[in-house]
Amino acid sequence: MSDLQKITHCLLAAGGAVSEQGFHLLYNEEDDLVEKLWNGVEVQDERTVASNVREDTPATYTVVGMNGSPERLVFCIDQANFLKCYMYSSDEEGWEEADLGAARNTAVHPQSMLGTDVTPSGINVFFQNPTGKLQGLAMKGGSWELTEELLANPVMGTPLSIIVNDDELLLFYLNKDSTMRYQVKSHETKQWEDRIWETVKIETPVIRFKVSQDDKTKSFEAYVLTNGSLVQFVGNQNRVILGEVKNGTLVHSSTAESAIRTFLSFWEEQKLQIESKFVRICKADFLIKFYSFEITVFKYHKTFQKISTDRNHCPPKYTVWRSKV
């Protein structure tokens, strides 16, 4: 299977994560949300995460440190359009619903998608509320809290993609004028600012997209899956149509070969809270021609201080986990 086909395969899933075992992809099957372990060629294992979910529920898969022990969380939407959270139980070897406390009755728009990431202040889950506004749920002090509505004009059912870097969180969405915009929240000031990716305009229906950022140039790259094609945007360059998508298969275009050089980071960096310190972990880099894991571990004090880039020389007390799709 080609690498662009793997990208298409991941974007067609409702959500997922990556580990040394392979890709943990989430799919809707009738009323169930199912996790399938995919090695890039075939499905090796599967298990049910949740039942009675929305027919087209989006899902996010996040690995976090809670109470000193890493946990796997999946967020999705049920048939009544309430946000749900499921946690993997190693004791039961299966998924169990997690209590969101005061936020257990958080309602979302029937077309809402989801976006999840982890910042130094905690876990963030973003969605469109019943009025269509972008809003979030945040884990603060051990409890979930609904955050303020963001000043934005997203198209109903916009996909959401999140980048977290050393300085800020960036939440990408499609605006009502077909442009791609992003809300930026500073880790320091906690203030939000709306910005536009000026060269990106998408007028066809979009299933999902994933945005990454080059660490050195700070330029953005996006892979966009529409209902008929896979499209790439890099910085201020013109779009590249990589091929048509038919029945889940990518038929490469002639321009796709010129995109082999492209670097795509599917899995954003996440932070684990281990021994009361935040640790920035695992950037799984999807390289055209092959995929590999590049491990970078940071301690979080006031700034991120690099400790190691060698997975074989990480301090023993730190457990390396993979982040979400």
C-alpha cells in the first residue's frame, strides 16, 4: 500500500492513534464505535469502544497522564448528541465509559466534529455547541469544565485539527466563506486570537483534514480529504490534488509523484503529567516512502528543555506513549 493511500486510510477513519503495534483506528459500525489495530496492510485485532453512538460520530484518541499513570481516552458523540468519554481499562482489557462529572451532559451540534489535544494546562476537547459555535471542554484541577465560546464563524460540521507547540495551541477549522482559519491560544496569556491561512480556500465538501507545522520554518501543511479527492496544501503554495478517492482507495494523480518529498506529521505532540511534571513526548512523523517514530522528550518547567531525542536513552522513569491522529 502506498504512503498516500495510508494517509487516505487514516483520514477516512473516525479517529485514532499510533503505537509500536501499529495504527489504532476508530470506525463507526452500525451503532458501535470500534477500534481496529491496523499494521499498514491489514487489520490484526479489533474491539468495541462504545455502543449507541451517533451514526457518523467523529472520535478522538488521546493518551494522557492521569494520577501519575498514563491513560488512553476516546471522545465521541452519542445518539442524543451528547459528548461521551471512554477510558481503556487494562484490568478489564476493554473500554469503559468515563464520568465527565459536571460536564456529563455537554450537548453538541448534530453535525459537530471533535478535536482533542493536551497542553501544559491540561486536556482540551473542542466541538461545535448546539448553536454551531466553537467551544471546548477542559480538564482543570481534576474536573471537567466548559470553556467560553470562541469568536469565529465556522461552517456547520467543520472538521477540526489541532497543533500544540511550545508557545501556543492552534485550532484549525473551515470558515463560512470557505477559507481555512485557526484560533490561537497563548500558553502564557490564555487569550484567543483568530487568524486566516490566506492561501487555503476549499469550496467542496470536506470529510476531514490534518494540519501540521514545520518546527523550523513554522509553515503549515495540510492534507484535506474531500468527498472525491485527497488535496495537499503547503505554506503559501498552490493546492496539489494528489488523486481521486473511490470506495476508500486513492487513485494517484500525475502530481502526486512530485509530492513524494512531502513531510506530514499525523500525530501531534502530547504531554504526559508524570511525577507532577509535564513531559512532552513522541512526535510520530509520517514520511513519504516510509513511516518512523522520532521520539523527543522534554521536561516542562517554565519552558520546554530538551532532554533526549533517542528512544533508547530516555530516562527510565519516563514512559513513552504515542499521541492521537
